[in-house]
Amino acid sequence: MRPRSSTPRTPGADLPEHPDFLWRNPEPKRSYDVVIVGGGGHGLATAHYLAKNHGITNVAVLEKGWLAGGNMARNTTIIRSNYLWDESSAIYEHALKLWEGLEEDLGYPILFSQRGVLNLAHSLQDVRDSVRRVEANKLNGVDAEWLEPDEVRKICPIVNTSTDIRYPVLGATYQPRAGIAKHDYVAWGFARRADEAGIDLIQDCAVTGFATDGNRVTGVQTTRGTIGAGKVALCAAGHTSVLTDLLGIRVPVQSHPLQALVSELLEPVHPTVVMSNAVHVYVSQAHKGELVMGAGVDSYNGYGQRGAFHIIERQMAAAVELFPVFARAHLLRTWAGIVDVSPDASPIVGRTPYDNLYLNCGWGTGGFKATPGIGWALAHTIASDEPHPYVAPFSLDRFVTGALVDEHGAAAVAH
Amino acid sequence: MTSPFRTPQGGRVDRATTVEFTFDGQAFTGHPGDTLASALLAAGRHQIATSISLGRPRGIAAAWAEDPGGLVQVEEPFPEPMLLATTVELADGLVAHGLPGQGRLAEIPDSARYDAVHHHVDVLVVGAGPAGLAAALTAARAGARVALVDEQSEAGGSLLAGTERLDDAPALQWVAAAVAELADHPEVLHLQRATAFGSYDDGFVLALERRTDHLGAAAPRHLSRQRVWRFRARSVVVATGAHERPVVFADNDRPGIMLAGAARTFLHRYGVLPGREAVVFTTNDSAYDSALDLHRAGVRVQAVVDARPEGSPRRREECERAGIRVLAGAVVTGTRGVERVTHALVAPFADGEVGAGSAIACDVLLVSGGWNPAVHLFSQARGRLRYDAALGAFVPGEELDGLSVTGSAAGVPDLAGCLADGQRVARAALSALAIAPAADDRLPAAPEPVVPSAPLVLWRVPDTSGAEGSTSFVDLQRDATVADIARAVGAGLRSIEHVKRYTTIGTAHDQGKTSGVLTSGITAELLGVPVQDTGTTTFRPPYTPVAFAALAGRDRGRLFDPERVTALHDWHVTAGAVFEDVGQWKRPRYYPRPGEDMEAAVLRECAAARTGVGILDGSTLGKIDVQGPDAAVLLDRLYTNLMSSLKVGSVRYGVMCGVDGMVIDDGTVLRLAEDRFLVLTTTGGAAKILDWMEEWAQTEWPDLRVHCTSVTEQWVTFPVVGPRSRDVVGAVFPQVDVANEAFPFMTWRDTTLDGVPVRLARISFSGELAFEVYVNPWYAVAVWQRLLEAGRPYGITPYGTETMHVLRAEKGYPIIGQDTDGTVTPQDLGMGWAVSKKKPDFVGKRSFARVENQNPLRKQLVGLLPVDRRTVLPEGSQIVEFRADGQLPPPPVPMLGHVTSSYRSAALARPFALALVKGGRSRIGDTVHVPVNGTLVPVEVTGSVLVDPEGARRDG
């Protein structure tokens, strides 16, 4: 295991300054070797690793709005790799190892804080599932422990481990190397490096169509004109299916609003990250001091970046149930991102029926933590025209073959 | 401490009563009706805290929620981490202190009560200022069902802060009359201290009512402290007023620097003078009212500094009559002072250039850069905003269905206009609702509005201090300056969202109420683009912060999630059952006798069921009554096996799969009639499966004539299990022939017990001879007691879920959700027999044909027997290949599967387990390893049925 982040920070410490210069705002060129559609975390990370690992710099990242303004700006920044399945833990663990060196790689203070993640268990089936995941993590070389309630309390004293709550904490899995980072800083770090390498980051540039020649994509039509492309990678999260519809490729992702919220700035009170599925909470305290919390998924589909308020109310009930000390905190702001969920809740990455078109979507709630890992693996896939081993299991054709990587996890049905 | 800045009279505080409070450890007094801010100002105290990053002194800068300066922590009587001094109503015994940016969560539990109310109205009016009152009156007089909510302690809005007159009398007289008239309408709900904080689709508006804090110790205990109102309005009228906007200049953050309108509020509403010597800096006419009112109240107004080249000729004349100096074409370029402003630096200003200036002594500097309509609720509801270049502000840029904006929130400039606009908007709303306005719908006569001189839009004064904008504060709460915006733009940022994130402007407690539009303006200026193109960042709920506890409401503790118990719960408690949470249900897990631990109790309960008779409360099993001519068709399409061929009177086990062919639930189906089935689901799957059936029936096959109804709670279910169960059931229900031939396995019979209908079914989840007894829950205890009584000669033993699990596992019956995880097909479970080959289609069928489903290495359900005959494998353990050296290799170690269920078996006299193992059925007889606490435990792979594989026991 690598040492924890080399620059320990206490919650509440002032934020580090951004660099004086981030990126140019170039006019699009007539064509590029690689066009990445989507200037979110994944698109920017892919651009960075195309330049860094493969020396490919004649690249444009096209963003219909502002860079990293979609889910990258809206997630709760939890980073962990304690996934159940081999395929998932492999790519998330690769990502975590990259996270551990990312501040240095990007030369940007991304505030990666390995404060550990607790996943709480509240039922006997939760315990079975947790033990199963911990044992699988260990055999896969991912740091993981099963903790009894008193050990949970030692790591996070504010969790209500009393036995007389509605769903008592029966224990937790713990990944010490997990943590949080500052999302904008991460995105801007990748963007700045890509820009330095000569990659054009083009904002306010929506893709409206594709130019094709047989089974090759030759360019993209955009609100800023047609741009030729040697290869095209789609990193547009839930809007990927809107783009692939233009090419007649069906991509099975459904988009749902997922809300999150913050409190006012508070003195340090919450030392780690806590997640609970049964009493639905995931919460950390960000560096400035605000509690950052994710709510549940809205059940209807849509691209509107807003959700229904009863989801927030339910979220507050869960938060106060598990963390009585939060009762007095104030909700300062709510917002929503859009989770793009595939049928097996695993991403869809890799090649498509078009020889030079690459897909990357369906990350659901896992996109942020995967950012460096997928950027690395997608860059490899684009450069070598061959799925990187980390993404090979996540091909689109698994929905035909049935080789699913089902991260919905145990259905938790009780008899 | 005394209150030297309290005016001799005036204001809306109760001067007859004095309340005591403590701020930063110092004792103060004030009056009911004060806020913490007004009481501190009355004592001459402006500074509240120091700033978050730079540690600069900060004071009260506004009079309500838009104040960026006065953050406090309240310690008593009710601890809260971060509030604004301007919105904390004074109550006796209040203890608070200033906050340098971070609040602290008190450790004492919040024992206050919070609740929520749904309220449906024709018209919801937000804001009880002139426009809102006019709108509410218009709607109420028309007979509409109306709610009027306002965040202040009393109605009146801007009228509370001024000296306006209506119908030739003080305007507040009209406000009082309007409030009284509204109170007379039975269909009107009028709430003060209720902040509308969220606006959603279809007229859904949330408001937080603060009900008790202002009462201090006198608050009745039975009242909830705060209440969330969930309004659903056919029409929403947003009359939320406007926030005054500052102008940014060097050192504009010192205590004593305040919005001009706020000073007027403190004077008229609270009877407080903000200082003795004032300088007023403005870009528009409104601040002249503050200058003149303060002058009349005895404040020495040193100068009105008007950035407009000509100022306002009419207002200048008024000032000159009062002896107030007006400096037109001038600006404040900076200030002096540390803990309080001491001088305003004033300089001529023309064509964007600042000339040589001079210092004017003052202890308060009032600033007005214009007014920003409070468009938050409109914008939250996805209303598009339009930049109004004349106002220098964003105003509603479109009409929304069912939501309109009126008064100064819509940019209406004067009182007469606001009243008329409120009425107009309300009438339009009524018209859309087909409600006729009242014949008598009179509004008070307002003075003829005076056309003001055109305002100047000025975001910032050029910094001549040499600090290059680094002390020109845009967002005081974030210590963010003009220099920060310039740096962001210099870094290549063009989007206002990027500027926000780079500078953190707008992310603090006030969410950019005063800083947001300034940032848009300054960014646009620096980029040389129109402000409209820069736009604003997104307005998000809540408008002002809301306590977590208020939103959690009553859903805390035991009410966090409904606790479901069966009709026998009290009996179980008396019997000493240990309970298990199964979904929302409390189920007995086992019934320990004195001195027994779980293991001993379960071994005893298992032995009873296998050798004598046991009884289980199975009432939590989901039950769905499926009726209609097409009931059988629906079930055929949802189950993998055939249900239409089931005969009335018979029972069949069935499996349901998702579209991916993975098992989602199982259970038995009783055919009650040709067109009626009783579907049993797992306990945890009951709601999900009903949803599943409804979704398919409603969205995919609406042609099917079928209805599904949950009857889970209409029947209790008691499996009576074991070789002696026939004796027990036969004794209690003598009208039923319980012989095997007359009542075969997988059939059901109806009977009665003392006239009460009872259904019996021969279903077994243990492999033993068993009868399930169904009865209405009213009779649950009586029937249960009869069964116990009849079973006493055979030692009938109640057992819980743990024993149920062991018994079924010994027979290899899987529990969906424990032995499956959403990746398991019926074939994987060895239940290929339950998958129909005849049916043309059913949910999941197509997926069975996929390549991966044919893979011989799929995980299959098998049994495991630890070779040492002692180890109970932890459930969830992983399984690896047998290692001859008994050592785990370094990771990654390939895994074969995992242990899904694991128990001690009384029948086998050894521990056993069920597991999902890759190619498991082909490994039967092999030995594999299970890592347990660092050692490898050898286990033998077996078939999944370990007890009575020939099925000899089920018929007794």
C-alpha cells in the first residue's frame, strides 16, 4: 500500500490557490487526429493521458457548455475502489493508485484526502454482503476490513451506533485508502495539463451530428462548424445515447436526476466518509468545512439537473437518524446531476460498430472516482485501437452475450 | 449595556418591555420586535466577527437575509451553528457570538419537534409587501383559496422600512386593515415568519415556518419549533421584493458600511440609528430617502455622493433644503478605519475616471448601487432571466405557467405600481383558474409616483488605492474581491460558473444574494461582453438555509421508517423472541430458553421441526391477490413456469426473473378460481413484486383484464411443520380430511374454525410434512393458541427465521436475495425444471439464450461441507481453489464463488453451507478452500440437498 496523501490537511483549512493560468480558449481547427466529445472529467482525463502516455496531442475536447460543468461539478467526490466484482475493483483500484499520484502528475493541489470510507451494514444480509465484498477485496489486493460497531465508533464517533435506532449499525466495511478530492480542481488540473500539451479545449461547442464514410466516422458537426476527426471518443455521460442515436447505435443507458446538497461551513466534526445503503446516506465533510451529502436517485428519467424535494427531505431524515449531531446543521444548497445507468449498473466502454468511434458512458454513480483510471484506459483504447484490459469487460456487446458485471449487487430480498 | 443609538420614539419594537441577551460574552438589552442586529446597533455595535480568510473585521451590512456580514453562532436558548444576526429575533436570554466563517454543531441532542403540513390552494402569494398584499386581497375577495406567506415577523414588506402613506394615512394602517380583512376570509391561510425557500414544478412551493424561537422561554411545549409547509398551488404569485445592491470599492467591507435601505429599515422599523455621522454613496434616487430620513432623525449626513454626473436634480433640491451636501459626479473610492469605518474617501468621477479625492469623516457609510429583484423562486422553477440594462439587474424574462412575479421582484419601481401590479397579476391568475374577481376590489390610493432620475449602473469604482482590487470585496463572506475575479478571467475562464468556482463567490451562507449580480457585471466588464451573455449562476433551493432537523420532520427515531409487526407480535415478545429486521418487518429470529444462546435455541427448534412439530409465524410473506379473466395470462408471462395449467385447489411453486433472466423472486401460487390467484412473494420482495406486476400490466400489456392487490396484511400465515403436523392440524380443523390422499401435497382447502374462515395449504419450505394455516389477522392469536394447545402433546415448538433458514438450507431451497444476488438464473439454482419450455414467451426467456447463459463455468448453487466437521464458514466467505500447501498466494487470487448460507445442522450433526461456485455442479466431490481469518479451511463440494434428498418426508 502506498503512503497516504503526502500533504495532510485538516478539514476547514483554507483552500489552496488556483494557478494564474488554466487554459486557452482556441477557435476549433478544421480537423484533429482525435476528437473527444464531452469536456467533463473523463474527456479531460482522456485528453491528458492521450498526450502523456501516447504522445497524441492533435486532439480537441468539445464541450457543449462549460468545462467539467456536468456531473464533474455536481458529485460528492467520494473515491474508493472496494467494489465487489473483479472487473470493477480492477479499474477502480487502478484509478485509486493514479489518484495517489495525481497531485504530483497534474501539479495541481487537488486536495486528495485519504480519510477512509465506511460502508455501514444494517441487516444480516448487509453483513453477509459486506463480508463477501471485504473478502473479495482482500483477495484482489484492495485494502478492506470488516469492522464491528465499536470499531466503527472509533473511526467515526458521530455515527449513531446505538442499538435502539430503527436500523442499528451491525458493522461496516472500511477502506482506509479511500477518501475525497476537490472535484473542480481535479478537472481543471487535467484541463490545464491537456492545454499545456497543445490540446484544444473548445467550450460552447455542441455536437449536432456526425460525418461518416462507411463504417468510419470522419468528423463531427457542431454549433461551431464541422470538425474533421481521425478518431472520435464519446465521453458525454447520459447524453451519449443522444449522440449515438444520430449514428443508429443503441446504447442502453437511462438517465436519472441524482441530487446532492451541502450544509454551511462547520468546524471539523466528521473525520471520514460514511456510506449507508439501508439508511440512505453518504456524507463527508469537505475541506472548507461544509457537509457534503448525496441523496437518492429520482425514479423518473430525464436530463433536467434538478430533482424532487421529497428526496431531499428523506435524505435529511436519514442523515439525522445516523448522525444525530447533524440535526442543527443547515441545508445551504441542493442541486442535481444526471446519473447514466446501464442495465447492470456498470459502465459501457470500448469499441463500437464504427471502427474509429469509442464509447465511454454508463458510469452511474461511479464516474468521478474512476476519472483517472478511465482516462488512462480510454486513452490506451483510442491510441492502440484495442480495449485496455481494464475496460475490456465493459464492452457494449456484453448486453448481447450476457457477460454482465452486475453492480446492482445483492437484491437484499429477505424471505 | 445601554442603547445610545435607540431613537427616542418610533419603530415597531415594544419599548415597554426589555429583554436581556449576551453577545460575545457581553451583556446587552433590547426589546421584543428587535433582531439581534438591531439591538446590537442600538448599542452602537456594528462589528460582528472577523472574516474567514483575511480576518478582517466585518459588521452588519443589511437588515435581513441578504446581509453578508453578520454571521453568528447561537448558544442559548437553542444552539444553532450559523445564523444571521439580522434574522435572529431577540428573545430573553439569547446568547450568541460572532462567527469567523465556520459554525459549530452543538453536541446536545436536538430534542425539539419539527413537522410538516401539506396545503393545497388556488393562489399562493409569497411576500406580504404591498404587491403581495394586493394580490392576496384580490384573490381572497374573489373567494379563492389563498395562502399568503411572508418571512418577516409581521406583514408590510418594504412599508415597514419607510414612511409611505396610503389613503392619506400611514401605509402600515392599510397593512393592518388588509391583514384583518384576510383573517376574515375563511379560505385564507396567512403565515408570517414563513420563508418560501423552494419552488418546484407544478406549483409546488416549500416554506419553513419558525414557530417558537421568538417566544423564547414562553414557547408552548406542544408546538413544533419549525414547520415545513408543502404548498401545492394552482397559481403561485411571487412578490418577494428586491435586494439592494452595493457598489464595490476599495475597503468596502468595514463595519459601519451598510446598504442605504438597511439603514432606513433599522431607523423606521427598529428605532435605531446606524451612526451619528453618515456619508451616503449612491447611483440612484432611492438612497436619498435614507439620507433625508436619517437627517430628520438627527444623524449628521456629511454628504450624499452620487456617481451620476448630474445626480438627481429633484432630490438634490430636497437635500439642499435640508442642508445636506450633495456631491454629484463623485464616488467613494475607499475608506479608513479598522474596526469601524472612520472616513469615506470621496473623489470626482467622470467617464469612468476617478479624480483626486478627499476624506470625509463618518461613522457610517451607506451604499446603494440599485436593486436586484429577488427572482430566486422564479428562477428555481426554471424561469429564464433577462438582463435589464437600465436597472442593472436580472428580471423575469418569460411568463411561466402557474407562476407569476409581481412588484419589485418584477422590477416595478414604485408603491402605486406595486399595488396595481399585485392586483393585475392576481386577477390574471384568477382568470386562468376561471374565478371571477370580486366586484368590490378596491386598492388604497397611493401618492402619484415621482419619476426618478435614471439610475447609473456601476458595479465597481476603479481602485485608486494601489491594492489593485484586492481589498474591493465582491463576496464578503468568501473574502473574494475584484482582484480574484480579474485573476479568474486572466486564467482563461469565460463562464460565470467557472468564475464562481475559481473565486468561490456565491458559495457561502448568503449564496450570493448581494454578490451574484455584481460578479456577473464585473466579469462581463473584464471580458468586454454584455452582461446578458455572462448571465448568472443557477439559483438553487433553498432560498435561505434550512435546518436538517426541520426537513427530517417527524421521520426520526422510531418513526424514521415504519416498523411493521405481525398480529402475533405481542405474543412473540412475551415468548422472549429475539427479533430480526427483515425489510420493514420485525420477525422473531429465535426463541431462546433460559440459558440458551442462539446456536442452542436453533438446534433445539430444528430438531423439533424434524422430529416432532414446529410452528412459525410466516405472516410477513408477501401476498398478492390477482384477479381477472386474464390473471393466468399475466402470471404465465411473469413466472418462468406455467401457471395457467394450475388447477383450482392446487398450489405451484414459481420463479420470477428480470428481463436479464436473473431470478428476482420466488414463492408459491394458489389458484383460487379460474380467474383468481393468490401469489406469495418473499417478505422483502412483496412491494417490489407488486410494483413489477403493475408496471408490466399497466405499461406493456394494458390490454390484459387483470387487477393485482396486496393482501399481505389481510392474512396471517402459520406454517405448522414436522412429522406430527398432521396430528395438530387435524385436531384443530376436524372438518378437513388431512390424510395424504384426501389433501395431497401442493393443494389447499378452505374450512372454518368456530365460524371463522380458514385456509389450509400443504406447502413445505423445510421438506417436512407441513400445513400452512391462513386466517384473518383478527383471529391470529386465537388460532395460534389453538394450534399450540393441540400441539402440546407433541412438544410443538415455535421457531424463528433462523431455524426456518437452516431447515430450508438443509433441503437446498435457496433464499432469493441471500443465495442469489441478481446474477443467478433458475438454471444456476438447479431449477431448470421451473423454466417452461412450452410457453412462447415470458419475462427473462430471451436472456436464457445468450452465450454467457450457456457457459459451463457459471456459478451454480451447491452445498459445502467443511472437512473438519467443526467450522461454521462465515457467510460471505470467498472460495478459492484447493492449495496443496495450505497457503494463499499473493493477490490477485482467483475466486471460485462465495458462501451464501452457513449453519450448524442438527439433522447432519455438522456444519454445512450453501454456496455459489463456478461450474459448481461439476465440482461435486472436489475439495476447495475457504479463507477464514487468514487460514484456508478445506471444504467438500456437495449437491445442494443434504437432508432427505429423495423427498420422503414431505408426506409424513
